[in-house]
Amino acid sequence: MESILDGEAALEDRHVLDEKLAKCQPCFEHFHLERAIREVLKTKCTKHLVPTELVDSIRQKIQEIK
């Protein structure tokens, strides 16, 4: 299942999983939960670039507090 969620599985493996998910409701729910969690992590755990001026300003304020 991990390789399928990662997009690394062969098409045949995907068909085997699709058949299993069609027959097993708990498996279906687990698979879709895993996929949803991965999507949330992809969108929420991304690296955001911060302007250098902001970083410098924050560092300066920290130094002033010390």
C-alpha cells in the first residue's frame, strides 16, 4: 500500500489493491484515510521562504531583549 500511496507501484499492483479495497470496507477506509493524511501533510508541511529583512529584524529584536 505504501508504494501505491507514494506513486511507485506497478499498474498490476494497483489493480490488486483496487480489488481488495472493493471487497474490504475497513481496508477501503484505511487506504483513504492514509491518502488524506498524506495530502494534508504535503500541503501543510511545506517550507516557506521568509524575506531576509524579516529574519534580520527578528534577530535584532531578540538581541535587544537579551
